Amino acid sequence: MGFTFVSMIIAGGLIGWGVSWLFGQTQHERTFIVTGAVVGIVVGMVDFIRDALKAIKSLDQ
């Protein structure tokens, strides 16, 4: 679960870098990278919580 969380953050940052490169906006490069990383953190946390709840349910059965 931890590896998935970290990979979501890295993927979000890379997507943000790709968007800034695609638009050719070097002055806003950090903005897109940070925004992508924050989105990656949110998606990673949602996925982490969902997996943790599934693991708890499987232990109860």
C-alpha cells in the first residue's frame, strides 16, 4: 500500500511536469508540478484508505 501511495505522488508530479512542458510554460512549471503532486497525494490517500478498509473487512470475516 505504501508503494502505491508514493507512486501516485510521483506520477502526479510527472503529469504536472508534462502539462507544463506541453504548454511550454517554464515560468509556471513549479505550479503544475506542485498541483500534480497534491492531486497525487489526494488520489493516493483515497486509494490507501479504500485498501485499508478492504483489509479490515477481510480480517473480520
